[in-house]
Amino acid sequence: VGVGYLTSPGMDTSGVSSITVDFWWQFGDMDKNLGLEFKDASGSWVHIADLSNKDDDGTWFQSTGSTWPGGNAWATTSAGEFLHSDFQFRIVANTPDSAKPQYACIDDVEVTSS
């Protein structure tokens, strides 16, 4: 079993009311174990969404038509624990012990604030 991380650089979100992390994703030859985490003000990583859960309530992401497994994912928060001087987010890939290569695609990442 392996775990891989795609981690954003740190960014100052302390002076904003909310932030949105938006990106496109698609599973390659992977067993659908992708998650989204935010780093809180204490430096701990907080699980935000399981991107591999197609039956999610739509709060965090939306799968668009024939692109499943994949689609546009976003997370918006105004929680103070994430509005600090060193905010980061990361995509977490958990892969099973397998002889075949595991991969997923992440594209068009955008962080906006209000």
C-alpha cells in the first residue's frame, strides 16, 4: 500500500472571508482512492472530501457526465481554522499493493478568495 501527496505551496488566507479550491480530476489506472485535505492553523491536515465517492452529496464536488470517474471538484470554506498565514491543500492518493502502475490526473487548479 502506498500513499502519495500533491501539496500546494503555502498561501496567506488570513485577510479573506472565504476561500475556494477548484480543480479538475480524473482517475487513470487507479483504484479510486483520492482525497482532499486542508491544513489548519495548527499545522494539522484535515480531511475535507473523498473524491472517489461518486455518491457524495455534491457539497464538495460534482462529477460531470461521461468524465466519470472524474470531474470538477471544489471546496469552499469560511471556517477560521483554514483562514491563516500558511494555508495549504493537498490531494491524497492511497493505492493498493499492486504490480500495475497507479495514476490520476489533476488539472486547472485554482484558489480564489472573497
